[in-house]
Amino acid sequence: MKVFATYNVKGGVGKTAATVNLSYLASRAGYRCVVWDLDPQGAAGFYFRIEPETTTDPAAFLEKKRGLKAAVRGTNYPGLDLIPADLGHRNLDIALAEFRKPGSRLGKMLDALADDYDLAFVDCAPHLSLVSENIFEMADHLLVPVIPTPLSVRAYAQLREFCGAHGLDRDKLLPFFSMVDRRRQLHCELITSFAAEHPEVLRSFIPYTSQVEKMGEQRAPVQTFAPGSPGARAFQALWRALCARVGLDDGLPAADEA
């Protein structure tokens, strides 16, 4: 099972929209997919019309013998399941610290699903913490949405510095630009300069578009209600770029290239 985590130290950069749309496209391509909503706010579950759990004891969750299998819920889309967020996991860091190897506990839990799924997508909360270190450890690739603004680019630089300082593999980082407005000169300049300095960037971006914003109204991936829209085509292009980078078959016909 290959694990993708959508992560950024900043909030509001399009992490959850990317998780939902990429996992949906992956399931359409024939992969057995599970999304783990590790953000207590439960935005991924909201888009999939699945309410968060209300457990208040994260320690009990980490000790569950059945692991994550008991928490899996089906979505409305074949081949795509969800592990809902848990409102009681705001203090998951504290519970993790009690384990002898706290940096690998969540990865071991996810390993229990390896025979059931081809791909896992983890939607992460925007902070650096012990949970973050678990995510860095268990993910094969970290998808990092970056808004083309100086503060967002700086946040990516801070993430790279954090990985280097803690011995984490920076080659896992796959940044891509999100909420891009090509009418703004600053956005175009930052994308160009960033790509020149960071060859790891995925050469596809998500535009700032109303169709992506309407995911909150529709509570669904953008491809399901606006399949021909710029937002849908952009996520298809991002999925294609991701698959090309990591060696997966994107399952998209050539005519869908964006």
C-alpha cells in the first residue's frame, strides 16, 4: 500500500480539497483507496458526508487491538473508504508520547490495512507535532499545497528545514501550487522562481476557482458535480502529474489531459 499525506504547516491552503479529489480520481482509476482524516475538524469527512466520531480518549484509540479496521466507513463512491476524524483526538500528541516508539505508532496502525487497500490518503492538521512526525514516518510521499504568496513559500521552506533538522527524508516532499490566480503578476512570478529553485515541485497547479469552493455546498469531489470545469480538469492534471512522478497508472484517457 502506497501512502500519500497531504500536509502543510499553514491552514487554508487546499489540503483537504486535494485529498478528496485525488483520492476520488484514484478510486476511479481502479485503485482501492482509503482516506484517513487526521484533522480533528473533520473536513474530509464533511465532503464525503460522513460525520466525525465523538470518542474522547485518544489513548484508547491508539491501544485498539483491531486498529483502524473498526473505524473504516464506506463513502458513496465505489473503491473509496474513509476513516473519519475524531473530535477527541485534539490531544493525540499527548497520548502518543506515552508509547515507547511514539514516532511510528500511527504508521503501524495504518499497516493493518495494507492488504485491503492499494493507496491511502492522509489529510493532516496544519501544525508541527508528534502527530506530524508520525505522518512523515508513515507516508511514502508528502503532498504539500503551496499558495503563491511569500508567506506560504516561506512555510514550505520552514517545513524543509524541520525535516532536515529532525533527520526526515526531504525527498518525500512533493509541493504543488494551489489557489493560483494567473491574472496576478505576483502569483506568476512566484511560481516561476519557486520551480527554478525546487525541482521537486509537481508541474501542475490548482487554480482559484468557484467550482472548488462549491465543494463545501455540494459535499462532494468537484469531478462529480462539475466534471468539465477548470477545477476538475486541474485536479485531473495534478493526479496525472503525481502518478507520473511516483510510477502509477493514472487511469485517465489521453483526451483528459489538461
